[in-house]
Amino acid sequence: MTKLESYFGSIGKTTHQFLIEVAKIWQLVTDFFYWAILAPFKGKKSFGREAFSRQLFFMGNESLFIVALVSASVGAVLALQAAYQLKEFGALMYTGALVSVSMARELGPIITAIVIAGRVGASITAELGTMKVQEEVDALVTMGIPPIPFLVVPRILAIIIMLPSLTVLSYAIGILGGYLISTTSLGIGSEVYLQESFDALVAKDLMTGLAKSFVFSLLVGFIAIYTGLGVRGGAEGVGRATTQSVVASIIAIIVADGICTAVFYYVFP
Amino acid sequence: MKIQVKQESEGLELVELQGDLDFHCSPELREALSKLVDRQASKILIDLKQVGYVDSSGLATFVELFQKMKRYGGKLVLFNLTQSVRSVFEIAKLDSIFKLAQNREEALTLAQ
Amino acid sequence: MSEPVIEIRNVQKWFGERRVLTGVNVDVHEGETLVIMGGSGCGKSTLLRAIIGLMHPEEGSIKIFGQDMASATDDEKNEIRKKFGMLFQGSALFNSLTVGENVALPLKEHTDLDDDIINIIVKVKLELVGLTGFESLKPFEISGGMKKRVALARAIALDPKIVFYDEPGAGLDPITASVIDHLIMDLSKKLKMTSVVVTHEMTSAFRIADRIIVLQQGKVVAEGGPEAIRKSDHPYVKQFIHGEIDGPISFKESRDSYLKGIFGDEEI
């Protein structure tokens, strides 16, 4: 009896904890929208533009090279793998189409989001977590400077802009990677490759990819900030939160990718 | 805060302030004073008789005026300071840099 | 005596089952330096955080300048917060900003002053804490004592009426700690500020206080001038001041709870 009780009791406790957690995240999200969109109309200082541009530069600078490197490799690998199969059917010329469509719809957004989660998400969590444990966040509050517009809004806005932009870059470099490998070692003509690449790619593919990367940017941003501001327990807590933030972001990205793909497949065929 | 600027004679401006000089009104004072600096007023006397309180921004406004006037060789004198206003200058160790006069007559002599 | 600037009435605060503040009543008067003293876990930091509105007590009221912190809206709270400064235990400087930018931050956020004016104010404030010329250094390039001084300059940036200090001597050597103490006394006197200092360090407390209150287990057990506190008959105060091991504060958990901790509820 007691075992059963404690079993259900623990389920209840976990659910309760989970709901509290959800409520806190919801609070953060609504606060963000209040300060990013409503507050300026109420004559309040909305957020630091300086901080925003600094974040934008930091995020781009931090991840540009890695995104490019990873996308080029993935594009090349994709071309090789596609060619390996397509050759059997004598359809080698469609390699370009396959690379460009999968980069746009799937791989570009997801690779970029994962790189950003690792580079930018982690550093946001670590930075905000350190500020939290060193009482810097409390200091802001006691100075009458609300932390949401000061710390949260610039970071979320920057990531919302930066992640889709880097995704576009990732498309381009992925296609370039596929192109280089195809023309140099697969014996596909340069013109045929490009022709196929762009013929197959329709606006909807690009939009699908961008919509996904927008969703991912919100996930990475809010997860990183939420875990960062929730840090307890000194330097160790910061380390733990940083790992948590990256793991949670990557899982969230992959799950959301599944959901988005399904939505685009069934709802907007 | 009330700001009154009177041109006593050629190149001699008398500024009378009334009220507390704090974060809210020091930008207004700064604007009024910068007009005088723009026409390179060679002597500016500021009457602080009716000013009960000057905060850091007020002090900084005077410091900036002092710097700007020094550049073209103008003279700035503050007079009729209440004890609490004078102490603001003393705390910031600026009472020896500024020309602070007891009254108008002394201010006029200091500005010579 | 003049109207108190801070009025604390019957404040109670729970952390889960544990009651940290059990009905605290304190008045802080204009211009005085009040030291809140007590051992670790006596609730003094909690009381301070409650006063500045970083946490809310379950019961009782805290009024600053006659305004209730608990019922104030966020905007009203931020207005009140402009009128006081706070020196955090670990300084809490922003590491991404320079010393000058740290001091300038409240001015930039809360006033419409021109950058040139703000720069002059920053220089004056840094001179007040004896750090002229340090504007462009980053917090990690200066010592702990200097950080405290920068944090103090930032706390007084907006010419506050009240400054709160959380363990101002924590983590500093005795000489630097005494320098900070003298700075606190000097500034409170010159700038006519009200100071509320939370500390467990006796020398510091007796040096700077006009009035001391001693907290024990979330209650005020003694109150008075430094001399009165020094001569107090209250057993806890005596023990605290002389640093004795025997007395009301026990370093041993009671035997019962110790045995319970080891053997559980079973009868022994």
C-alpha cells in the first residue's frame, strides 16, 4: 500500500514540478513578447540596441566558420551517397537535385541549429548563469533595470535573425560542397549539376527550411536563457546548466524538426 | 527649475537659477548654457541663491561649462551658494578649481 | 525624531517549512547608519533581500519612503529602486563592461543625460571612492577591494538617499576591509546618506554603526547604540560578541535528532 502510495506520490510530485517548470518558461516567453513588442508602444525603453548589435555580431562571428565547414562537408557527403545509389539507376544527373532539396528542406536548418545550440546557446547559458550566481542579475533588479529587456530581448532577437541567416548560408555552401565533389570526382558536368539543382528547388522548399530555422531559433534561444537564468549553486551549477542547455536544445531541435516536417507534409502538401 | 539669462553688458551674462538642480532639469540648464557658450560669452556669472539642492548631474553640467569656457578663455563664476550646494563642490574636491563667490560684488571682481 | 525612511513591521518569511524571519520590526531613520548583525543563518541577508524587494515576505509590511514594496507595481518598485543603492557581497559588477561603463549604467538607463555629462559624473564618483583613472579597466583586471569600491561608486551613481551594504568586508583582508568601512562612514556623512549594513563582523559593526540590531533565528533580540550592545546582558549577544562556543548557539544538533538521523524512526 505504502509503496503504491509513494509511487503515485512521486508521479504527482514530478508532474507538479514539470508544470511549475512549464509555467516559468511560459512566463519568460510572455515577458519577452511584452518587452519586445508591447513595451515600446507604452513609452518605455524597450531594449538595448547596442547590446542587440553586439549579440548579433558575436553570434555571427562565433558560428560563421563552423556552419560553413559543416555544411560544405555535409553537401559533399550527400552528393557522394546520392551518386552511389543513383548510379545504379543511371540517374546520376539527379545528384544535384537531391543535394539542393535536402539541404534546403532538412539538413541546412538542422545543421545550423545544432551548431548554434552548441556555440551560441551554450555561451548564452554560461554567461547568464555566471551573472546569476555572481548576483549580477540581482544587481540589475535593484538598480531598477528589468533583466528581460536588458538581457533577454537582445539575445532572442539576435538569434531569431542570425539563425535563419546562417541557414541560408548553409544552403549555399552545402550546394557548393555537393557541386565541387560532383564535378571533380563524380564526372557530372558543371552545367547539368547547377541546372538540376535549381530546377528541383522550388520556393516552397526554401520557405519550409526557413520556417523550421525560425522555430529552432526560438527553441535554442529560450532554452539557453531559461537554463542560464535558472542556475543555482555556483560555478558547478553553471557547468551543469550549460550541458543541460545544449542537450535539451538538440533534443528539442530534432523533435521539432519531426513535427514541422509532418506539418508541412500533411497540412501544406 | 527656472532659468533666467540676462545680458548685463557686452560679454557679461548673468544666469539666475531657481529650484532644485537634479537629473530632471540639468539637461535643460545645459541647453541654456550651451547657447551662451556658442556665442562665446566671455564672462558668465551664475546666481545659485535660490537653489537648495544640486546633484551630481548639476555639478557635471557646471564642470562641462567650465571646461568649454576655458577653451576660449572665458570666465565662469558661481555665487550665492547655500552651504549644502557648496558642500557638493567640496565633496567632489572641485571647490578650489571653480570660482565660488559670496555675493554679486565679489563675483564681478572675480570675473575681471 | 524624524519620520523613518524604512519601516519594517512584523515581517515573516518561510522557506518551505522553515521560518527564517519570525516577526521582525525595525525602523531606519534618515541619515543614520544602521548595522544588522547576527550569525550565519540568522536571517539577516533574507531581511535585506526582503527590504530591497528581491523577495517577498509572506506576512508583514516593508515601507520605503512610505511606500509599500509588496503592493507596489513593477514600475513603482523601479521608481523606489532609483532612490537607493546596493553594494553586493561579491560586488556584482558586470564583467563584460569596463569600470566606467559599470558606474555609468544606472545613469544611462534612468536619465536623459548626455554622454559627456555622464562621463564627468563617472569621474567624480570614481574620485569619491579613490579610483580616479580606472575607467577603462575591466572588473577582472582589478583586485577584490577595488571591485568593492567600483561597486560602491555604482551604488551612489544616482545620488541615492539610502545605500544598503551586504557584508561589505566579506572576502577582504582586514586592512582593505577597514578601508571600505572608512569609505562607508565618510560617504554616508558627506553625502548625508542613510546606510543599512548587514554584517557578522564585529569590529566593522562597532566601527561604523550609529545603531545596531542583533538578529537571532529571525528575531530582533537586541537593539541599541554600539556601547549598549557591547554591554548587553542578552546571552546570545554576549556569546556572539565574545565568540564563545558555549551559549545559546549550540554547535551540536540535539542528540535526539542525531540518533534519528542515523537510525530512522525505529525505537532504540
